[in-house]
Amino acid sequence: MSRGCSIRSRNARSRPGSVCLTVLLAMVLLALASCSPREREDAAGEAGSAVSDRPAPNPERNAYFGELHVHTKYSFDAYIFGVRGTPDDSYRFAKGEAIDHPGGFQIQLQSGALDFQAVTDHAMYMGVMAAMDTPGDPLYEVELARELRGETGLESRQRFERAVAALLADEFGRYDTEQARLDAWNAVVEAANRHDDPGRFTAFIGYEYTASTEERGNLHRNVIFRGAQAPRLPFSSIDSRDPEDLWDWMDAQRDAGFESLAIPHNSNGSNGSMFQLAKTDGSDLDADYAAQRMRNEPLVEISQVKGTSDTHPLLSPNDEWADFEIMTLRIATTLPSQPQGSYVREALVHGIELQQEAGFNPFQFGIVAATDSHNAGGTPEEDDYHSKVGINDDTPQERGSVPLDEPGPEGNEYTTAYYDQWSAAGLAGVWAEENTRDSLYAALRRKETFGTSGPRIRVRFFAGAGISAELLEDPEMIARAYAGGVPMGGDLLAERDRPPRFLVWAMRDPDSAPLQRLQVIKGWVDGGAGREQVFDVACSDGGAPDASHRCPDNGASVDLTDCSISSGLGAAELSTVWEDPSWDPSQQALYYVRVLENPTCRWSTWDAVRAGVPPREELAATIQERAWSSPIWVTPLR
């Protein structure tokens, strides 16, 4: 199923050895996230905002799709991966234009422009590599820069190895890099303000805080600012690798007028550290910790290139769809990541446990998704996927979806990198009155958000005693749902003798596959233990959930010879009003929606089909693209 014209203009080629170096560099970058703190820099910077006529706000709110996690040449690793795209290029890409990929071709969103974006370059050594390659910059003249440019006779591979060695030895710390960081950060801020077009396109100022535990557990967050101004420099893992110090900095900046929120990502690669039931230093959680965490990071990124963090088959053995784009490794390593403490659903249930036992909940997250592309633009479409790290994974062979021209050093038919575990994902969805910074940011704050694995699936979710089946036929359905309930991301106090009802609605992406089913996922605590259950609540093709709360298989299939899909099956829209059959008025519970499409080819199968080879047996040939709503938390009145 093709979504449009692809922009490719070169032959695939193999670069033996680049994969191992990429892995090594990534591991070094994680090690650097453990650097000792440096003095914080809090001063304010000034910026202006674009002004234009805007459409009238919609009180029932519109769905806006965007990207809150993408890197440009100012990220240290992206520059080494050959990426030269600027923040301006990244915003042009988000607005629908084609941009250059370092592999020698162009990339472009096939489904059209996004509604919003934040460029989120790594704060650690932001802009330093670019400065070393810029004539006239003081860093251009240092010996290390000459070596990395190849002026001392080093070949490309040797220059890459030299960069890794410099990172290991912290050679960059020997130079005054503040000006390079300031220049890059100012470029990021100014680009966002240039491209922000209220009512048409929103550009947020942002960056990535890239910290890790000593065991390489991922603690990364993206920090998104609400307005046109930002602190003088961002807080980085060189300042501290403790997220609680980041929150302290964010609180201080908020007091100074710089409102922001952080979005943790890749909890799947955190080795249990992202949602551990203790503070970073190992001490007990408390109400102050929970309040500070929720004040500063109300959202979590559930899906992106480096896998999906919804749940894991070991954590959800009764969820037939749990085994979706699972990445088994800690970020940028070949070390396994333990599932416990690493997945969103488990954390949400632990939050209810803590609420009941201790009176606070540090895991009351809303949901978004993103790409984490380091190519200045992310391509979340399965049939036009260009992975993440520049020239290191821009061909099917390097991604591990097509056999190597010759067996590898160990006789391997495919590359031994972990890129085959990566995903063509994802996008953030926001329900807001208008496409402006203030309106979208307010939606992020109240968690009226959803994430998708790439397609632009729209999903709405309401709960309340005032929700009734008649709403489905009411032209004022949404207005009445807001009046009679709470939307996704909200808290509902439920009357003990009136079980809440849920309005669930989804609409397909016309450029993707039809919808197969709507599901409500419930989490609660029973007898001191966390519980979960998946309910199919609406089925396509005339089906209805059976006694086990499952839709019948609608028979949709995929032809793996050309990736064509079944016609005439699935739905353009699904909706229902649902009441929890297991409602217990003595129990708190949380509910969120998962929407499943009909099966389609995974990106790796598309690569194989185009190359004229069978899909790689170890990889899933097909996937079911999906969307996840933010939860609604229901507490019965006492």
C-alpha cells in the first residue's frame, strides 16, 4: 500500500564496520551522561514570535499531529552520523517540504505537513561538532578539529574512531565550548520563533536532556518550552545526571518566567530505572517527589524509532497484542533491559497502588509518541522508512532487513546491528482549540493527548455518568461529552451506585489501513496486587465482542509478495459507549484506549519486497499500527 511518491536517487551500498562504530559512539555518549555537574546557567534569552491571522478557535477542539522529538546537526551524534540538516531544515520538513538526507537522497512526509514540532537537540555538547567544522570558529583551529576533518590524513573510518576516542578521553572538556553551545542554542530558539505561525503551524522551543544510570539505564527526557523565550542555556546531563535536579532547574526557570514540561522517552531501555519505586538515590518515594514529577513531566513518550514502551509480553501475558515493536536492549548498548520498571502500563498501575497505599501518584502520565530521528526529519511511514542515524542505517542492508552482499566476519547473512529492532514510529496527537503555542501547550499540560505508531489515527475518549448510548447519534456528541464527563487525561469522581460510562471513538488515517477494533485497557489494584485487562469494545465488519471480550477476526490479510492488503475489510470509523462489566465501586481504576488497524507490512518487509528477497524470518513480517489515548483515572466517591 503506497502513500505517495518516494524520493530516492541512489543505489544501496554497504559500509562494513560503520555499525560497530555507531554502537560504540552511542555507548560513549551514554557514558558522558555520567559527567560531574558543572555550574548551571539560568539567564534568560529574548526571542520574538511570528504573528499571522489565524482560524477561529474550536471549543470542541481539533486533533493536531506533530513531532516532539527530532535532532539536527547540532546534536553531537547526529553530526558524526553525517547529518547537516539545520533546525530550519527540520521545520521545513515538518511543514511538508523535502530535505536532504546524508545518504544522498531526499526525504519528505508522504501524508503531508505536520501541525506542530519541537527540535530537541541534545544539550550535552550541543553545537560543538558543528563548530569544529565551521571556518572562523575558534574551535575550527584546534588540532582535534583538524583531525576530525581529515586534514591530518585520517580516512573517514579513522576520523570516526578518533571522535570516539576524543569522547572517551573527554578531550572536548579541554576547550571552552560555551560559545559553541550558546550559538547552537540560539539557533534552535531563533528557528522555532521564525517558523511559529499561530493558527497554521506551531514550533516549540525544546531540547533533550540525555542522562543515564551507571548501568546504562536510559533516563532521557525532552524539555518543551511554552513560549518564545528560553533560558540562556539548557540544563544538561553534564550539569547533573539526576532527573530530580532537572526538575529543580525547571521549577526555578518556571519561577523566572520560563514555563516548560519534560517528556521521558524510551523507558523500554531504562533497565527498570525510569519507573523504579524509589528516588534516583534509592530513597523512598514521597508526596513531594510525586508532586514535583507530575508538575514537571505530565506526559510520557510511548512509542518511537527505538521501540514501543506500552507493555511487554512478560508483563502482560494475557494481552495478545503486547508483543509489538519490542526493543530488548538498553539504549545504545547491546545489554538487555529488564522489563520490570521499564513500561508505561505497569507504571500506571503502580501509580494507583501508591495512591491507595501512600496517598500520592508519581506515574499519572498522559501519552504522546515521536520519532527521535537524528536525520533532521522523521519518517514514521512503514513504506518510506529511513531509520534514524544518518549514513549508518540509511540502506536496507545496514538496517538488517536485506542480506549483505557477502557474509559478515562471523558468517552472518545480515548485519549484526540492532537496527532491525527499530520501528517506523511515531506521532503525537493533541486535542486543542487552535494551533497555537498556548493552546497546544495547555492540551499537553492537561494530558488531552494521544500517541500513534505512525499513522494519523484520531482517537477520543470520555468518561462520566452523563455519557449515554444516545450520544452516538447526537450531532452535539462532543459538546455533550465534555459537558457530561471528562476527556482523556482527566480524573473522574464516580458515584458508587452509578458506574461510569465511556465514549470511545476513532477515525482511520486515510493514507493507512482501515481500523480493525477499539480496545479499552483497564488497570486496577486488587488485594494489594496490580491487575490489568484488555476489553475489545468495538469491532469492524459487523462483529461484536464475545464473552471473553474479544472481537472476531475480520479476516484482513497482507500479500507479502507486494505488501497489498485486503480490500473491503475494516472500518473508517469506530465508536461505542461502553460500561465496565467488572466495575467495583470500592476500587480505583484507570482506563485508556488502544486502536488497532488491519495488518500491514512492517518496514523491513517493504525493504525486502523492493529488493526482491524474502522477508527476514527473524523479524515480524506484518504489524498492526495503533494509537493509544491518555488514560482516565476513576475514583469512586466514598
